[in-house]
Amino acid sequence: MPASDQAELSVDLAALAANYKTMQKNAGQAETSAVVKADGYGLGMAHIAPALATAGCRTFWVAQLNEAITLRALLPDAVIYVLNGVPSGTAAQFEAHDLRPCLITLAQVQEWQGHCRAGKPLPACLFIDSGFNRLGFGEIEIAELIATPDIFEGWELSLIASHLACADEPKNPMNGAQLERFRSALAVLPDAPASLANSGGTMLGPDYHFDMIRTGTMLYGCSATAREEDALQPIAGLRAPLLQIRQLSAGDTIGYGATFTASGEMTIGVASLGYGDGLSRHFGDQSPSPIRFTIGGQPVSLLGRISMDSLAVDLTNLAALPFVGDMVEIFGHDNPIDRLAHQGNTISYELLTSLGNRYNRIYK
């Protein structure tokens, strides 16, 4: 049995599967692949990936080779792409674990080609920079690539992909500009399946779908368009027990830096969760709007700075005073994660991927 002072992270795998089916419906005829990097967005790839495979997902994306090797052990038959490409000297590991690199430089293409020519043709993705300026081949690099003799021989071009910078802003002209750059790249490259849309890109419509969409954040019940109403079913809930309930008088302060001072009599609760659990200490005194959690569906405000292991909330005006051991919902059914992220001047993706390992994790 978990300790009574331990915070609780619950993950609803049925809701995850339902979100996958919803994204599949939105994708039309395109294949719906899943992004499970950063340990399944902090929720546990060991549980997330098999649940998605059971829901029908066949293609998965991670960022790093070590993530891909872990994922391969979980899903022996899945197609797995690695976004960071093939680091020098690792092509044999990719082959051994049946992994597909997203080739992002001419040097990586040449390394992959050289490895394949010494053995057999192996599949890889060519990643195009359509304006995001992070990873991949821009216009100059594409011209250099196609001018290199026989560069596409000896290996299999299984996919051409790119990434949208502003898909969470449907009216942003950057979306259309990237779509046109991607189409221009496809026109000069060998024929291959194509992928441009992430979660938000999927919602931009069929022009962005091509042959495969890559859904990440919306699988996990987070909004891809910065509007709470766009989020799918929430799959994660984070709760922390109250360790102590205390009374304050006017002039009393709370926590490090004494950043909160009581103006009168107050009742506060101290909950067992802090920045050691992934909730940034800056939520406490640098957020653009008051941080609110809930207890039994009732909103409670965060008071003072978050410590490594605890935080304080205002219980003064609750209709019924909670007890020690009652749970404060950090995010979940009553307090959507997108709302909390907005209050803390961050994004829900960062909240999820910052989650620590001290929780009692419950998979439903």
C-alpha cells in the first residue's frame, strides 16, 4: 500500500485509447501514428505505448535512440521512428533493433547509405525543415542533397516528414507557408509517403494530413490550440494529500522568502507535493494569474512559494473544512491541466513531461 503522504498520479488508459480513435477519425484516410517520447509525455511509456498498440496504432515516434530501444522491447512489431536521426556510429544499433532514423543532415544520409550498402537496404525517414528551423533539410540542404550522385540508392526512403511551428494557432499564416514549402520539397524529392501534421496540424484539415499524421499532445488530453474546449478526454490526474491544517493570524507569512502575508485570520492546508515532483516553484509567485487547485471540487488558491516537497493552499472560505489526508487535485477532472498551465504561464506538455518519480502511479 502506498504511503499516506505520497502524491497520486492516475492515468486512464481507456481515455487514451478513445483519444486515439478520435484523432484517427479526424485524420481521415491518413495513418494515425503516436508520439510517445519523453516517457510517454511523462505518463509512463511502458503503459502508454502498449495501450495505443491495442487501440490500433502501428507507428510510433520517439526523440532518442535509447527511447527507441526501450520501446522496441515493449512493441516487437511496431514501426518506430527516431526524430534525432542516426548519430555517428550508431547505424548498426538501428538495424539490430529494427529502428528507422529521421535523417536530418547530408552526413547522416551518407552514413545510413554506407551502412546499408555494406548489408541490405533499410528504411529511413527524410526530415524536411519547412520553416521551423530546428531539425532537417532546408531549401539549400535539399538542393545539395539532390545534387549528390546516387544519394538515394542502397537504402529505402520510407517517409518524408516535416513539423509545423504554429499549428496551435489555426489562423497563423505560418501554417500555410510551411505547407507550401513542404509541397515544394516533395516535388523535387523521390516519391515516398509524407507526414506534416502533428496534433494541431491534424485539426487544420485534409490539406495537412498527407499519408500520416503524428499525434502527441491531444492523445494525452491536452489542448493543441490553447483553448480548453479543444482538449480531448483528460487521461491524467494529479492529487496530493494534505499533511497538516494550520491557522494563521494577520501578519503571518508562508514559506521561503515570506512572499505571502496573511491580512487576517486564515486557515491553510499544506499538501505533499513540490518542485521535487515537477511542479515549478515559479508557480508560487511569478504566475500571471492566481494558481488554483481544487479540493472536493472546490477551488483553493496556492499561497506563497512552492517548496521541494510541499505547497500551501487557502482553506479559509471552504464550505466544509477538509481533513488531513484529503486530496488536493493539482490537475484532473475538476481542474483541467490546460487551465493550470495557462495560470502558470506554461504549457500542458511541460507540466506532463516534468512529472517526477515519487508518485503512486495508478493505471486504470
